[in-house]
Amino acid sequence: MAKYWLETRDRLGAFVAKIPFYNLQFEKGYNGPSGIRWSSPLYHEQITPSNLTPGIHEVAVMRDGSCIAAGPIWDASISTDSRAINCSAQSLEDYLDVRLIHRDSASPAFDSTQLAYDLITE
């Protein structure tokens, strides 16, 4: 049986925290960004603003040691009734979906990670 876990990362992809989750859902999109949704227990030592903040952190869905989905966290809604935080994220393509690129870019070597980072940060 496959083992899944969620990691939060900063905008440069550096590991921040391994977070608890349940109700994980995600889909793979071919013509645009795909979504990632999950819930985490509200009262857990890993659920803090320094580990899980929309617009600051990204989530990586890990399966058996490999990242199978990742993207920026755009929403974290707290429910005190269910004692949960419901989160949603988009795939990495979402950065390019909401950011206009107004010029041609040249890359001396084909490094997709560096190319995506350059397009996002320029």
C-alpha cells in the first residue's frame, strides 16, 4: 500500500514542515493548473502560521518518497466546530496562469526548475 504525506515548503522549495492531513484530494490537469485540497487538525503542533500560510507556503504531496503534486497554498479556512483547517492549493502551473509574461526569455541551459523560477520571480 502506498504511503502518502504532505510537506510545506517555502517559495524556493526548501522544506518547512511535514504536516498531518486527512481528506486529501487532488487531480492532474493537462490544459491548466490542477487543484489540491485537504484538511488538517486545527490543534496540532505542526499547524502554525510559520508552517502553513496561504500565499507564503507551497504544499508537496509525497507518495512513497516521490513528489507527485505540488503548488502554492491559496486558501486555509479555519473551522472551530470541526476543529480543522481546510486548505486548498493549485499546481505550480498556477503561478504562470496568474502572472503575465511580457517578454521573451532565453536560458543558456535547459533547466526547467531554473526557467520556471526565473519566470515567476522576474
